[in-house]
Amino acid sequence: MTIANETLQAMIQSYDGFTLTDDEIALVRPELENYFKEVEQLRALDLANVLSGRLLRTQEGGKA
């Protein structure tokens, strides 16, 4: 996924960030692209048989 420099600037500004030059964005872009690749790999994981860590755990035989 590639994001245009103008879009990156707009995203940074929407978080009250500072203005980056095109050269500075070129320095950041490889890390951003790596981040997107990792996110896509996470999205591709089959988690159908994984129980959520958010499930409440009760104490059997004791008071809750």
C-alpha cells in the first residue's frame, strides 16, 4: 500500500504534527511500508480457533 506524500502530510497535520519535507518523508517511507506489510500479515492470520484473551475467567468452586 503506497500513500501519496500529500496524504501523509494531511494525516500528520490532522494529529497536530509538523510539516515534513519530501526528503524527510522519503526517509520515513521505508519504515511505513514495512509497517503496512506487517499489518497485512496480521490480517491474514486465521484466528478462528483462538479464544479471546478478553474472556472473563471465573474461579471454579470459589467466590467470584
